[in-house]
Amino acid sequence: MTPVYDAESAIDAQLVCDLLLSAGLDALVLGADLAGGVGELPAGGLVRVWVAPEQVPRARELIDDWQAGGIPDEDELNRLADASGANGELWA
């Protein structure tokens, strides 16, 4: 797995992870449980979203679009899932 997004919070990370999962990518959040250790641990870079190495370019493209305000609708998410090899409709 490769990190593709350094989140400001566990909620932020989960939003990005859900976006990537909705597009058919394999994504997960790591480090959310470390946020309670701020003070003992560094304050930044604890919570990250990770994807499989071969999915990094597509994940970064989706994240960049999301950060620019381009939130995909249902049709776009289904198109992205089809392009990434996910089976069937995402929003059945």
C-alpha cells in the first residue's frame, strides 16, 4: 500500500477514503487511532489514506478533483468504477 493523502483529521481521511472506495479503488485509512496521542506524537502526518501502488495515479487524480471542488455525481462514480474494473453499479 502507498499513502496518497495526508489528512487533517480522521473525518477528513474517511471522506477521501469513501470517495476512493466509491470509485472502485482499494483504499484504507491508517493512523486515525493515533490522533489521541498528539502531544506525545508529532501533530501532523498521523492520519493517511492508502491505496494499492497501481492505483496511486487514479487516486491522486480523484483527490485533486475533489480538492478543486469537483465532487463526482452518481453517474461519474459509476463511470469511474467501470474504468477501474469494479463489478456492477455502485448505487444499486
